[in-house]
Amino acid sequence: MTRKETDLLGSRELPDDALHGIHTLRALENFPLARRQVHEELVCAYGMVKLACARTNAGLGVWKKDPAKAEAIERACLEMAEGMLTDSVKVDALQGGAGTSTNMNVNEVLANRALELLGEVRGAYHRVSPLDDLNLHQSTNDTYPTALRLAAIRLLHRLEERVVMLVEAFQAKEKEFAHVVKVGRTEFQDAVLTTLGREMGAYAETFARDRWRIYKCEERLRVVNLGGTAIGTGLAAPRQYIFRVVDALRDLTGIGFARAENLVEATQNADVFVEVSGILKACAASLLKVCTDLRVLSSGPEAGLGEIRLPKLQAGSSIMPGKVNPVIPEAVSQAAMMVMGHDSALTFACAQGNLELNAFMPLIAECLLTSCDLLARACELLSVKCICGIQADEARCRAHVEGSTALATALIPALGYEKVCELTRIAAETKRTIREVVAGEGLLSKEEFDAMITPEAVCRLGMPDLPAR
């Protein structure tokens, strides 16, 4: 069974049971690009934006002669906001038209669902119209960016929770490994002594800073152009609607949305998404750096540093028996690299807005929302399947300390730079450790030597008993 729908280009047949309409059908034919649907969080956010618009219109008396229609429209919008109609928004994530295909897909699904609730057949648009009712006083150009901001805020909240999870995982390891003295390295060379706990604490602080940046993103995203319609002038929308619609969205979401002071400017520009994407890229950079460190610290394990042991999750080779790879840091690194790629694409898309509108909002949405998802899953994966299960190889750390010139640096306050240089030269020439050379020279007792390389000694800020020279 089919039904016929008509647009400005002609008529088409659609399955009777389809919630979408002719505009969606044409978009499905025209844009076989990404081969995946619009992000589900954007669809839910669009439902919430449409609900705010519907309630505002109802409050202005638009459907006062047909209150059942107003109720059905609001209920359909609420169902979409709750994720019940997501599968019916079928258009490709990448599309021409600045998101018009997404907006029309949403309008058609909501109109047909409202018709169902009213006991009407799908496609009976004389009763509930996708354009005259669901798009009333709206445009793609104000609803799409607003829905994207709402979707991004929600995903950023989720990402923030996952980053906190990662911070707490590293903080737990900071305490667990506080007593493990190890060699600190700069430029891949032995430098000075530190502790494994302090190393983990630095990672925790890194992601705590990322968490703060992500938290602040909402301030940038909560300013919307809803009510501006086509180019921000509010064409075809009553002034009272423009004044009220953002308030309705704020009340529905509990998020402090505010109408942009300059709706024309807010419709033209997408630079806020570049700013937020930059924050996501910074988090990705942190993940990539830390994951690389974890791979280096766990390398070997016999022929590498091997100072930490990552959880063994799967066999690492089809030909090398016993090999286990650091698969979680590797996977998370790839997610981080992908986010960096999305940032580049998003930045280019935002810069390509022309005159009164940016035509590339679908790409901006796809990159931003996918990056939020990737980072949230990456942080959770890293904390649960890797960080929480890290073990320290204390014997390996101790052996590296005893055999490294980094240990000699700890002796400078007691013996002076020149003397320590001489000791390191003697150690290298005689194939002895620094400890053995110092003991042989009678320069420090065992107790004095050990006191200079305790966890407390290598972690304290400066040398409190050392006079300035």
C-alpha cells in the first residue's frame, strides 16, 4: 500500500506506513554519502526544539480552534525528544542545504505521528502539516543550529563525566604508587628521580584541566538564534513568538539558553563550534600523549622499560607466541587522532560560511557530535580496561634507579655538580653503579645515600635545607 505526496518538483509514491514524507524521500535519493543517519542525539535535541516551538505557538493561540491538534503535536515532539522516533529520521548525516533535509525529515515524522495520535492516516497534511504546523514561525537556519547546540551540551555533559572517571582512576594510581621511586626522563634520556605516583598524579592533573575546559563549553553554546528564522531578521514570525520561544526551550531543558543579542550575526557565523572543537582537540591531545607514555613505560616488557604492566586483554600476534600488545592505549590513540581530524574538517566547514548562512552545518554537526562520542567512549575505555588494572614492576624501577645517572643528580646538593660528574665518569669507566663508587670513595654513608633517594626526598619541592648560592 502506498500514498502519494506532492512537492514543488512533482509527486511521488511512499509506503503507507512511512512516517517520513516526500522531502525525506528525495534527500535519501540525493545524498548517499556517509551511509549513516543523522546523529541520534541531534534528532532528540531537534524534538525538544520543536516542542519548544510548538508550545510557544500554542501559547500564542495558533491552534486554539483545534486543541487536539496542539496536544498531538506536542506529544509527537516529546516522543522524538525521548528517542522514540529516532529511527524514522533517515536522512544521511552529510547533505546539502544547510540541514534542510534533516529539518524536513523531522517535520514530516512529527506531522505523521501527530496524525496517528489524532486517528488520521499518514499523509493527511490538511489536518497536520509538516510545513504550516511543525515548521510554523521557524526555519532550518534557526532550528538546526539550536538543536546542534543542545545536542552538543548534552554530549559534553556525558564526556565530562567520563573525563572525571579517568581523573579518579589516575588519582587512585597516584596513591598506590606513591612509594615507587623511578627514573624520570626528558627527551627519552635519564634525567632525575621521581616516583611512579607523581607521574600518575601529573596525568590526573592533565585530565582535570581538560574536564574544566569541557565544563566551560556550555557557556559558549547556550546562546542561540532560535526565533531568527531565515537569516536572523525573524521573517514571518510574530514578535511575541521570538521573545518567548527561547524561554520555552530553557524551561523544557533546564539549560540556561539565551537568545543572541544579534540574531543576524548568530545565524551567519559558526565560530563557536570551532572554539568548542578546539577544546575537544586539546582533550584528544592529552589522551594521545598519555597513551604514548603508557606504551613506552610498559614497553618490552623484558627488552624495554617495563616499569609498569598493563592489563593483558588478548593475544598480540598470530605468529609471535606470548606477545601481548597495549591494545587499549593504541585504540584510544586512534580515537584521539580521529578527533583531531574532525577538528580540521569542522574548522574548514565553519570558515566556509558565506554571507548570511553557513551551508555546511551537517558536516559541523557530524564532526562535533562524533568527536564528543569518541572522546567519552575513549576515556571510559582507558580508565576501566587499562588504568584501573595497571601494576608497577617495583624491582624493575629499582634496578633502573640503581643503574642510572639520574641517581647521581640526587647527590648534587650534598657533593656538588663537579664531584658528581667525576663520580659518574668513574662509574661508567669501571662498570660500577653510582652507589658503589660513592661507597668506595667513602663520601656518604649508606644511610645518608638512601636518605637522598627516598620517595619523600625525590618528590619534595626544592631542597628546604639547602642555602641559596
